[in-house]
Amino acid sequence: MRTTGLAILAAAMALAVTAPAQATSVPPFKGNDTGGIIAYSLYQQGADVKAMALNHCASYGKSVKLTGVDAQYGGYISFACVWVHPGHIDRPLRAAY
């Protein structure tokens, strides 16, 4: 019984070591109520990343603040969704286009 368990463990380990590594796919736009990231490749393709972030944050009733850009292949543009006082000029509005 013990040798059967060791044989199964050895086979599983051999399979894990020889299987190719696979990266999971990452969406070009991902976020939640605190902020998110946009793939830099979307910016290079001409997408309006500020409007994308603004629409995302406005769905939570917040305004957007762009926080960083990693301007290289595979990089991301990060943003934060921040609270705005009622009646403030920066109140969140969705882009019309």
C-alpha cells in the first residue's frame, strides 16, 4: 500500500515538473471601487484611458486620479478612485461618448 502511494506521488511530481509553465491572461482593463489598472498597449492604440478610468470611477460615485505610468511593453497605467465632497467642481460625471 505504501509503495503504491509513493508511486502515485512520484508520477504526480514528474508530471508537475515536466508540464510547461502557463501564464494566466490578464485583461487590459481591471479595477474595483478603489482604483485599477489599464494596459499601456491600449494607450498606444489611441484609446482614451482618462475617459475609461473616469467612467469606471463614476460608476462608484467617485472621481479619478491617475497615479502612475509604466511606459514599456507589458506596462500599466494605474489610477485611484477618490471621494469628492458634494458640490465640488470635480464631481464625478460619466463621459458622454
